[in-house]
Amino acid sequence: FWEPLKATYADVKFPKTLASFQTYVNVGLPTGPICTPSLASIKAALAPLTTTGYLYFVAKHDGSNGHAFAKTYAGHLQNLHRYGYL
């Protein structure tokens, strides 16, 4: 389902400090983090907003680019079955 690459990224020149992140040339993962979470995302993980009651979500595989939310684990399992995860 991936589109073929239209450019040759292996030819891009990187500074030596970023050379390990050139994953089109180097096999495996880079030597450091790929991205760093923001302070807001860390705070959200430590203190999630639970007032809505929705604790679970899955990406829908129906072409909508949407998500299905559930308030209970049983509802989450139904969504997993509905969207082809189980």
C-alpha cells in the first residue's frame, strides 16, 4: 500500500552528526530518538482527560481516516473485531 519513492533519497547528503538517521542508506534504527514528545503530550499521558469516559480508540480501516472510540474494554474489543484487528 506504500507509494513507490519518486526521488533517490540515498543521494541526499547529511551532516556527519545526522548521518545515522539516513535510513535509506543505513540498515536498522537510528542511534538516537526519531522524535521527541512535546511537554503537552507528556502531560496528557500522565494525566489523561477522562471526563468524556472514552478510554479506548482504534483507527478505522474503512477509508474514512477516522477512529472508533469506546468507553469500556468490551466496547473496545467490539471495535477491534469490527475493524479487522481481531
